Amino acid sequence: MALTYTSGEQVEVYRFGIPATVLIPLMAVFLQAWVPVRLPFFSIFDLPLLVTISFAMARRSQVAGIFTGALIGLFQDALTGQHIGLYGISKTVVGFGASSLGIKLDVENAGARLLLTLVFYVVHEVVYFTIARGLVSLHLAWSWQHELGSAVANAVLGVLLYALLDRLKQRT
Amino acid sequence: METVLGRYKNLIVLVGVLFVQVLGLAVQVKRTTDTDSSRLIRIWAVGAISPLEKALVWTQTSTGNLWHNYLYMRGVRAENRDLKLQIEQMRIEQVRMSQDADQARRLQALLAFKEQFISQTMAAQVIGSTGSEQSRAVYLDKGEKDGIKADMAVITADGVVGKVLHAYRSTSLVLLISDQTSGVGAILEKSRLQGILRGLPSGEIGLERVMSDEQVPAGELVLTSGGDRIFPKGLPIGRVTRVSPGSDLFLNVQVKPTANLSKLEEVLIVTKVDERQATPDQTVSLRAADVLAERLPTVPPKPAEASSTPATGAALQTGTVVEGKQAQPKPKAPAPPPSGAAVAVPVPRKVVKQAPPSGTVDPVTTGSAKEPSQEAVKPADEPKPQPPPQDPPQ
């Protein structure tokens, strides 16, 4: 029996092996931290978020989506200078949402993936800013123009990344 | 009951996970000190990422050094020549500025001012970032074991970068001045208006608390005021790029950092800042004349015998003052030079302008450094070359 933590209750449910489950989020957080030092524009992307969405949609398990989002988000939080939990809560919500939609929609289509990633990016940012302002009293400025631009950029990168990750997932 | 739990299992898990995280946030907000409960998680996360970052940076640096230092040497000569020229210009500028600084120190001493100065720095390399637009911070390859502590200032040659937020064992997290949660006490160079610099969402920084009835010209340099007790006073932060009327009674002043915060590679951590009362510099200051004199064309070094033998040399004949002492009058019969070469008259490199006799050109004050010096080398009435003596005079 393969070591995975995917539920396997649904039709068309995929799973990732343990090495991929551990290494892909680690690599995403690492690249997110390292690449912007060399390519400053890269900080508009959120690779850990894209990995969270991809894992949640492929597994189609809400509990798995919640924990995947929470763990990746907390790990990302730990590298920032801000309070731990901001990214954790945001990605928990996104993980839950992505896995919930993954059950009901066809998320194998590139167009659907683009649209979902765009929506989830905005949801992620709204949750993040709400918590940062409401709970932690951080004075972060919101810019719709900037956030929508980033959402489009992330959605495009997401479609490419999901195609790459599709090669690593296994049908249950 | 079991059916209800089973039906809403996912929602219950979601609420539970969110609740735990919100609780964790509340605890962190309550505890504002650095020894917070989240430190362990941060250490683990940084410990997992930073070794890989360090390895990559080391590989990149080594490859770059190998290429630039040993293989790709194109343009090095020209660059070297340009740099030498630049050094000469900067030395002259330094002399001028040191005289201004001396004057400022004298005035500060009169007013019993205490000045801060950077007495110790440590070079560090940027190995990573937080990767988040909401948290503009970078990781350095130096940490607690290197003596790095929280709240130390981080600078580059161009200006202020930020301050150390967390120091881990072998790495440290530096909060950039462009972060929205940072704050730096600042003062405008000319108008001396003070304010607080904070990061803007655009990545620029804004100067807050400047009254709307003040005049702030674009392009003015913004310096640290020293009021935050982190950054020593007078370090450049940025230049004013745009000024617009803001809300309330304050101006919106946008500042572009002088340090390139988006492409940081090496930085300096200010590990020690001393504070002392200003005292006028007691040492003899270097004058522009001295610098120019040192830049005169190369003159053969002064032989030991010649320095103790006042009877030789054109400097004496022309009456030039050497080392602050008046030259002796011209001897009636010039002694042969010890080395036998009449032209190679030892001329001191420091030629100063005390009481030149008539007809002598001061090599420094004329502004022409080359020709006067040659004139100084050349005796007024050059002695005829004579055969070297068999026994040089003792």
C-alpha cells in the first residue's frame, strides 16, 4: 500500500507520493524566498498559494485541503517578519475552498484553472488584509489595481505550474 | 449526534484550525517582546530554508568570482586607470571636507554636542528574502554567533537599508525601510525638516509628519535624524521624488531610497555605534597642498646621506623650505652629490609654500602641479656634472 494521505473517497481523486507532498511545498517556499533576491518582480507571485490550490483541487478532500493550506501558510509566515498565522489562515480558507470546488467542478480544464486561481488569489489577499488590519492592526494599504494585476500574473503562472504538477500526481 | 458530526466534519475541522490560528495570533499580539512563543517555529523554518540558500549563494559567488577574477579580465586596465583617477579626485575632495568637518567639530565642541559615529561594522551577504510583498525583508548570512543582535542598523555605501528584526544563530532577518511596518527618524538635508519615514505599498518610502505649510523641493536628500536611536545621524536614506498635499495638515512626501533595495547583495551591519563629545581634531590636518605635493611626478627617493648633508641639492639653492625648516644659504662651493649623478637631486616630496625667495614658483599654489615641481627639481644654476668621488663623504 502506497504511503499517501489522500482520502480516496471520490471519483477522479488523485494523490501525491510522500516525497512530492513534502518536497514540492518546501521547494515552493524556498523559491519564493530566494528568487526575488535575484529577480525582484518575482515577489508578485505566490508559489505556495499555487501549490496549495493545486494540491487541494487534485485531492478533492476538504480536510486535506485545510491542513495543506494551514501548514504551507504557517511555514511561509515563519519566514516573514510578521505575526505567524496571517498566511496560515488565508491559505487554510483557500485550501478549503479549492478542495470544495474541486469536488463539484471540472478542474482539469486550463480555462477553469485560470479563473479559479484568479478568484482564489483575490480571496487570499482579502482574507490576509482583513486579518492584518482587524486582528493585528497592521496598516497595510490595499490597491485594487495592484492586486488584480498580481492575480492575473499568478493565474497564468498557475496554469503552467498545474500542468507540471499533473505529471507527479497519481490516480487513486 | 454522530450524524451531525459526520455531516459537518469538514466545517468543524475548518473552524477548529482557524480558531487555533486566531488564538495563536492573539497570543502574539499580546506578547510584544522578541522572546515570543513563535520564535521556535521561526527558527525551524529558517533552519530548513537557509542552508539551501547559503549553498546556492556560495556556488553563485564562487562561480562569479572565478569568472570575473581569473577568466574575464577585459577592460580591467581601463577600469583601473579610471579608478585611480577617481581616487585622486576623491582625495582632494576629502581634504576639503575634512577641513569643513574640523570646523564643524570645533563648533560642536563649543556647544558641548555629543556626536554618534559608526565605530564597527560587519559585512554580510543577502541570501534570501521573505518572498512576500506584505513583508519586505531580507535574510543575511550572519547571525547571533557573529555578534548580530536585533535592532542593529544595516547600511550600504549608498544609504540606509533597514534594521535587524530577528537574529538567529547563523542568519538574521532585516526589515527593509520600504516595509510598511518600518519607521525611520528622518531629516531633510537643507530645510532641516524632520519626519518619520515609512514604507509604501509601491515599494517606495514616504516621509510623514511634515506640515503642509512647509516647502519641500523635489530632489532634496533625506538623512537619518538619529532620533530613533537605531540609525546614527546623517546617513543618506533617499531623495524626495514627489510632494503633494495630503490629508489633515500634513504633506505626502514620496522618497526614493538611495540604496537599491530591490537588488541587495552585500550590506554592512553596524555592530557598534559610539557616542562621544565632539572635540576639535588635535592632529595636524592634511592640506590640499600636501595632497598635491604627494601627487607630483615621481622623484627618486631621498638617500639617507643626502638628508643629513645640507650642502647638496637644488632645493637649497632655490631656497625652498623643506619640512618646515628654512633652507640654509647656498654654499659657495657646492659639494659633489654622493651618488655622482648631479641631476638626481633629492627633493622632498612635501613642498610647502613658506617664504619662497624671489623668482621661485610655489608648486602648489599655482595650481600647476607638474611644471613647478620640475622647476623645483631643476636647480637655478645647475652644477656641471662632475665625476663621482672615489670616497663618498660621510
